[in-house]
Amino acid sequence: MKSFISSLLIFFTCVSYSQTTINSSTFGMMEARWLGPGTMSGRITAIEGVAQDGKTLYVGTAGGGIWKSTNAGASFKPIFDKYCQSIGAIAIDPQNPKVIYAGTGESNMRNTVSIGDGLYKSNDAGDNWVKLGLEKTEHIAKIVINPVNTNIIYVAAPGPLWNSSKERGLYKSTDSGKTFEKILFVSEDAGCADVSVDPNHPDTVYASSWEFRRKPYSFNSGGNGSGFWKSTDGGKTWKEIKNGLPVKPFGRIAFAVAPSAPQNVVAVVEAAETGLYISADGGENWKKQSATFNVVSRPFYFATIVIDPKDPKRVYRPALSFSYSNDGGYSFADATNDGGWVHSDHHALWINPNNTNQLYLGTDGGVYISLDRGATWNFVPCLPVGQFYHVALDDRKPYNIYGGLQDNGSWTGPSAAAGGVTNGMWKAINGGDGFWVQPDPNDIYTAYAESQGGNINRINLVNNKAVVIKPQQAPGEEKLRWNWNTPLVFGAANKKNLYAGSQYLYKSTDQGRNWLRIAPDLTTNDKKKQEQENSGGLSADNTSAENHCTIFTIAESPLDEKMIWAGTDDGNLQYTADGGKTWVNVSANYARAGIPAQTWVSSIEPSRFDKKRVYATFDNHMYGDHKTYLGRSDDMGKTWTLISSAEFTGFAHKIKEDLVNKDLLFLGTEMGLFATLDGGRNWFRMKNKIPEYALVRDIQIHPRTHDLVIATHGRGILIVDDISPIRRLTKEMAEKNVVLFPNEPITLTTGQFGNGGFPVTGGWVAPNPPSISPIKYYLKERASMGEVKVDIYDPEGRLVQSIPGGKRKGVNMVEWNLCMKPPKVASGGTKIDFSGFLAPMVLPGEYTVKLKVGDSVYTSRLKLVHDAADKNFTLEDRKKQYKTATDLYKLHEQLADVVDTINARQKLIKENLTKVQDSVLKKKMEQYHDELEKLRGECLATKQKSVFADEKKLREEITEVYGGVTGQEAAPSNLQVQRTTVLQQEVKKKEEAQKQVLKKYDGEVMTGLRKEGLVKPPPGEKKGF
Amino acid sequence: MKRILFAFLFIAAATAVFGQTADEIINKHIEAIGGAEAWKKVNSVKMEGTIQVQGAELAVTITVLNGKGARQDLSIMGMTGYQIVTPAEGWNYMPFQGQTTPEAMTAEDLAESQDDLDAQGNLIDYAAKGHTVELLGKDDVEGTECYKLKITKKGGKSETIYVDPKSHLILRSVEIRKANGQEIEVATNYSNYEKLPEGIIVPKSMTLPFGELILSKITINGDVDETAFKK
């Protein structure tokens, strides 16, 4: 029996293999646009440069992978998009700079820190990567390579943040990372935070161990596991460094060994009283220094201290701000803001060892470059690694994007703009850390934004003035508890309803001027989880980041404004069906489906197709459980199905149901974006220029443009434009070899934007979506054999355009600019005439699209319509424009014929001139050539080669008018029409002149050439004529 | 019994997939494009086609005479530019942006370009020609999971190719080209593979970053004179 079942299983496996699998490749050319922006960039965790060239840089980010520059920071490209996006440390082999190590899992252990999945290596400067191991360490703080024997590598792993684990400590490899041995392990609660080797005696190794633990509602830095260690035998034996250091327990210790005088060591030691300590004897004895606030601030978050590669007295302390010392750490000064503000919260510093004036600094707001040893800084504006928490959209044309970011406030920017979306088009509208930002659906001049802990503002988008609208504690209520990331949402059914949640749920229908509390405390109100004043450990740290027993997510049913769902960070999911009069807690119900208690309810999605259906995501990572929890209930939360997939990775942040196809769902997790087209039975990881392990925090779908807008925590905003082809793709369609999608009518236009203006001078530039809807088709398999092209026929059946088609598996898109083929322009001359790239736009009507794939042809209709709403360009105007444009088009082709004839005759003369015997004939030929050349010189510019010397002849004269009339959305002016008539006469004259020259010479010259046997008689003529 | 057989087949298939070496993939690829024997008969190749650039057509002719010369001509609206490589010299002439006279290739560029004189393609007898090939694993090319191989050529240039595991045709190549002291990655996608009368199979469509080159005519072993490789 068992064997029978197995056979059956294999049989079914085979069957499913033969079917077309719908996955990310089905999206084909529907790829993400990277909106960025680079304006505020995002948290940088590691920067390493290649000493040998001083211009190759690797930048590790908190949630955007690794970016490489080969030009000292002028431009970057991402090189780690197939792997975990949270980077803890990078190291470059000092002897072979093509060898790069990357440790995943940032070690700046803030509340929102992401996790890693091990250590990676590249042997070819970042083109290809392999995972070496250490998967379960989750966080890697530093990688150090022995400078003499680069096969020896040390990896400092603080280890898992939310639970006890053996997978932490200091690891050593002696075979370039093939195998690792744990050489320093203190306890399951204390990992390794920092490591250095003495460059002169590389068996001398320093390391700090760190006891640190987070809970969802507090954290603790410090304990008996924290310590400072030294080994002189490459890590075989260790002794604890103590002399002169403060009394234990320690917290986190950051330290640096002076590369040019390694007996000098500096350390920032977190203790009851955190201080800066200096040793001049290799760590044997220490002396405390007076230090500024910045030098000792927030040790768990600022763990970088660096000594100049050449000057042991020059010490850098990037922390809350940037401090430097010229005297070995006795005194510090701060960077100035001349040249611009330097974003606070620093985590990485690279100094070019061959030019120690040149520094690269990584902050919570991107990378900065200094050329004066850190006194002043220039911002690098081309790293789009912002950490959005949420995203919202408005309905303007083009629509705007709104969102808040880690340590970077709240912003709004356009989804498209003339020339592309650039940094400067984004506007900061609120400070602090940013989370939810909501445009007012009823008032285009108003948006709502917040900073951490529920500080909600109503913002005037014109002048950026803010009104504080945070709800306040009422008499008899408990102190309000606001999440770090307080929910602030508009109703999906009634767009006047604005909701916000502390432990209570509030609603306003007048832009936050008046609030109504519509729920009791919806949390568990567990007092043990509300002792945030005691959080931080050795250094008190209570910033609202650990606030707990709060509402975390709110959603109004799109089908009923009285039906509201609220989820909390402590495991409650509650709904009301009567606008808040009564509430039902369904948490016990989903627990039965296997979703743990106390879990954060990270998102709720009431269905827009079925009032009783609701989806929710649950995030349990703060209890050390990284599983992906996605639940669905079809009975108002009474019973739940846990939706799972082998594809899923990362704890879940957001579930989004499509607006049209109820079976199309998107799931965003800490490690990827996933989609299903069958209501959740089969899921696939989205790629298509979406980093495969992107930290996806929020997902929106624009109701008008059908764009999928993704808020990532490390790659800014990503947009997949117009997902409607995927909505329509049924399983049956996916089985077909080719599907040509029906075309929506297209309004005739040259596009959304003009081409004017100047190129962008720097920063991140996001491309625009196609402004004319492309012709779309689906290919089941990539077309490797046979031609793929799209032919377009006008209503009379004439071929107007032929465009090579995409060949990729999945949805292909062919962009047609709605124009005919450009005219043939007079060939030759000294410059390229741009009329050869320009064609009149076709007229409205029913067109036919013929898609040719190999030997098969697929046909669809394409209706082109005039925009009747455009008062500046009526249908009558369009017809006039078309007539003049095609008149000029014809003139170009007529002139091209004249010039072709001239060119052919001149070629013939040149080929035979040296061969001709008869001197009279030769003379005649020279005269003939000269007269042709004179005429040619009147037809087109033949003399001036410099682009700065305008030589204007008839071809160029036609182009001036043609270029204007053809490219504009307006009727031609009276003078453009008049000028066309003049040019028609001019062309006629040239045709006549060409005939005259031929008449004068051609018979005689041709006869002479035939006589000499240099040209054959024309076909049909008898020999000997 | 049947079950065991099935299981065995699955394991065998799995091993085959993971056990492919670079040489096995290259050999299958060469079989897929007509076999080494047919390719070794190729002495000259002339390919003519067009690239559509914003609706205008750019005429392209590529000529290779094995070991003697390689030439690319680009022509638009009567203006023609070219690149020539021979064992002794190389020239670039691109008048479209105002260049008035051909420019000689640097000795370094010329040395690197010598591998372009191979009319049979670098993969036929690659080891004997002094190239090395490394299998880098698998990678996605527009939704097709391909073998990724890196070819380091004798002249020093390297190229990464992506081979479709089903058809063993090359779907994409990525070359690092040096220009003005910077390295630029140029990716080309290949399609419309067609068998020629000579028995070799060649792509008639090459998608470059700025447009698609569609070949209309391919002449194998036609008369190509060495004088064609003069500036």
C-alpha cells in the first residue's frame, strides 16, 4: 500500500512538472522600477575600500544589500540582490582584493534590526557569491583577515538577538572560509561584538564579548558575559583584559588597534559609567580618558571607533555625531556642518590607507565622503537604500507616493516626472523617525504623518506647517501607550474616516480636529510588559521603541465602514461590526490554526470581495521564531487557515489582496515578496528586479494605474507598473504557447512628458513608466528559435510600423510610439539629420496588431482615439498637423530620391574616372561630377563638419519645419503651413535641376563608358549598340 | 519494482543536473549549434543586418576572416563608421559624433581584441586556443535558469555566458569592455537561432542595450579579401 502511494505521488509529481508553473518569470518584462530616492538614503552598516586603487568601494546596508562603486563613490550598483539584504560586516583580502567576505545580519541591535543567514564569499570582486556557513549566527559584527596569511579569518558574531543560542562567539577559519572553528565562546547569552588583530604580530588577537538580549518590550545590554579578551596564540588561549578598566559587568565594548603602532589600543567600554579607555602596552594596562557625550553615547548602537592607518594619534569616533581626536584620544572635536548637515547615527568608517585625508562614513542616512580627515563632509546622493515602514498613494496624475522611514522622517514624491523622478522632487514633510503617512483622500493639500510613539501631525503640503493631532488621555483612562510605529490609516469604505490606535482605537471624520474613542483597551494590558523605564541595561534607553501592549494595525473593511479590525503587538486581533460599539477578540481562534499566542499582528486585510473573509499576517520574531505566519478566515475570524509555502522565508509584515482578482495575493516578509495567483495554494518568490530577499514592509496597489507599489526597509520604494496582465492570466491561458492580450483603447499622445530641460547632474534618478500603454503578450517559453515581431496595420490595411518583439518567458511588452516609420532622408552629408528618427503620429482609428512568433501569427485590434478633452489640440487641429507633417515627410523622401540619383551617378563617375582612355570623355565626366556636386551641395549640408557650424541647405530647411510640426501636439502655425508650400516649390526645383544635369551629360557619358566597355549596356539593349 | 525504478530515475536525473561540468556544457552547446566539425569548416563569416534605433535603421555589417581580420561597419543615412582588427593593427572610426579621421587602437586593446579574429567562435577547441572556462553555477536570465560560465580568453578579455539547460543555446553573454579607463558591462541576448546550409546554427537576433540587431543575411565562406581590413 505504501509503495502504491509513493508511486502515485511520483506520478503526480511528474504531472505537475509537465504543467506550466506560474512564477516570477510569468511577469516577464513587468519589472520593478527603483524609485529610491537617494535623497535621504538609509542606514549604512559597513564600508570597505580597496587600498590598492583607492576607488573601489563596497558599502553594506541595513536592509539593501551590498553596493559597489568603482569610481570612489560617484556611482554605485547593487551586487548582492539574490541574497539576504541585511549586512553586518564586509572584509577585503588585503593581498587579493578580488576576494570579498560579507557577513549578513546587522549588529546595530536596534528594535527593528534585521537578521542574517550567514557568511558569504566572492572570489571575483562581488560578481558571484557562495555561502560559507554560520547561517544560524543571525548577526555578524566584524570580519578580520590576518594580513600576513590571508587564509586566516576571524568572524565576530554577537549571535541571535531574541533568544539564547550556542551559535555565537568568535569564529576562526584557517582555510579561507572553507571551515570554521569557534575559538571564543562565553555563554549562550553572550556573543562576540568586536575583533582585531595586531598587524605586526597577527597571532595577537583582541576580542570583546557582549551579553545582550531583546524582548518585544525591553532590552538589556550588559552582564557577566561581556568582557574584553586577548590572545597571543591566534585564539587558542585567551586572557581577560582588566587592568585599569571599570568594574564589571560590562556592556558592549568597541575598540581599535592603531595600525601603525599596534601597542596603542583605544576602547569605548559600556559599564555602569561608560568611558573611553586607552592602552599604550597592547591592552595590558588601561587609563580612562575624559570623553565628550558623543564619544560614550548609546554603546549598543554606536560600536565604531577607528584609528588612522598612518597616524596613531588620530582617532575617529563616529557615533551620534562625528568626533575626532588628534592626540590619541585625550581630547575630541566634532565635525562641522560647513558644506551641509551630516546625518546623525554613525556605524561605519573607511579611511583610504594611501590617502588618509579621504574618509567614507556610513550613517542612518547614507554615505558621506570627507577629503579633510573628517572635518567636513559631502553627501553621496546616489544610494537608494531608504528604510520605509509604510507606503500610501494619492490619486493625482501622476500619483504621489507617501511614506515614513527609519530615522529619516516622512516624505512625499511623484511616481513619474519629466526627465525621471530625481532626489530633489521628494519633499520631507515631517521629522523624527517616520512610519505611516497618509494623504487626505478628500483634500489634496493635506497629509498626515507621525514620528515615533504616536506623535501625529496634520500637515499642510503647500507650506509644510503642522498641526498636532495626537489623541490625548481622557479622564479615567490609563496612560496612553503608543507603538513606535503607531497605526494611522484611512477607511477603505469611507475615505473620511481617519483611524489611529494607542491601546484604544480612535476615529476622526474631520481631519483629526476631533477624535472619538471607539474601543476599550484592545490589548492584553499585561503590566509586566510595560516597564520601559527600566529598559536598556547598563545604559538606560527608553525611546518609545520598546513601547508594548499597543495597537499595531488597523483596517476598515472595504465593503462596510462599520466593520473595523485592529491587531495588537501582544497577540490580540479584534473586530467590530457595529462601528465600535462591540468588539470581538478572535486571537484564541487563530491560535487553534497554529499561530502562537502573543504574536504581533503585523497586518490585516479584510477582503474586498467577501465581507466575511479576512487575511492577517503575524510576526513572532521577537520571541525568536522567524516563521512566516499568514492566516485567512472566511467566517469573520471564527476559524482560521494557516497559509504556508515552502517558498516562504522571513517573518511576515504585510498581506495584500488584489483589487480586481480575488485569487491574486501578495505577501511581504522580512526576506522577500511572494505572490500567488490561485488564492494562496501556490506561492512564488517575486524577482523581476525585486531583490530576492527584499525586506518588504508594505504593499499598495494603485486603483487607477494598477501599479504594485512596494515599501522596502532598505531599498526605498519599488514599483511594478500596471499588473493588469497578471490579473487576467488564468491557468488555462498560461498553458498556451502565446497569448496576445486585448488592447485597451489608447489615447493618441506623444507621451506624458516633454523632453525639454537639462540632464540630471547627480543623485538617484528613477525611470518613468511607459507613458503610452505597451502592446502586451505572453510567451509560455522563451523564444530562442524563430523571429518575434509586432506589425501594425492602419484601418486601410497598410503596414505602418514593424517592431522587434520581446522574446522572454512570461509577459512581454512592446512600446509603440504611435507613429509611422520615419521618412527616408537625403543620405550623406556631414551630419546626421534627425528627421530620420521622427515620424508623424498616425490618425485615430481601428488598427490591427499582428504578432509574429516563429511561423505563427496572432492578431488583435487596437483602437486609437483622439483626446477630445484637449481643447488646445482638437481633432481638426490633429488633421491639419497630420497633413502638413506628411507633406513635409514626402518632401524629405522626394529630396532623398534626387540625392540618391546624384550619389549613384557620382559613384559611377568616381569608379571609372581613372580607367577612362578618352580624354574628352574624362573631362566631360569631371564636369558632370562637379555639376552634380554643386547640386548636391544645395540639397544638403556637405561642407561643415563641426557641430558648432550650422550649414543649412534644403534638407536642413525641411527638417526645421518638419521637426517642429511633427513633434508637437498642436496645429501647424500659419507660417509653418506657408513655409511648407515654399519648400515644396524648392524641392520641385531640385528635381528639375537634377533632370537638367542628367539631360546635359548622362547620355553622352554613358555612351562613352559603354564604348570603352566600362559599363554594360542597360538590360534589354543589344550588344554593339 | 516500478517504484524503485522511478526513484532511481529521479536520482539519476538529479545527479546529472548537478554533475554537469563546464566541459560537458560546452560540448552540448557546440552540438546544439551544429557540432564542432561543421564549425571548423568556417573560414569567413559575413553578417548583414539592421538595428532599429528610435524607428530609424542602422545598417550593420560584421565580417570575419579567420585569423586575418575582423571588421564591423555601421551605417546610417549615408554616414558610415567602422572598427577593424587585424593581427597587426586596429582602427576605430565613428563619425556620428564628429570624429573626422580613424583612430588607431592602442597596443593593449589590439592585443585583447585578437580573439575576435576567430571566425569559428572562441568555444570550439577553447583549451587548445588558450582560453579557460569556469562553471559559476546557475543564474536567472529573464526567467530562464541558465548555466553561467565564465570564459577567460587568451588575450585577457573575459566573457560570461548563460546557457539554456534545455536547448544548450547561449541566451546571454556579458562582456566587460574597457572604455576611457572604466570597465563597462555589455550584455547581449541572443535569439532567433537558425540553421544555415553549412549546418551551423547561429542567432539572427542580438539584443544590445540600445536596440536589437536583426541579421538579414549571413554568408559563410564567401569571398572575403584581406584588403577589406584596411582603414
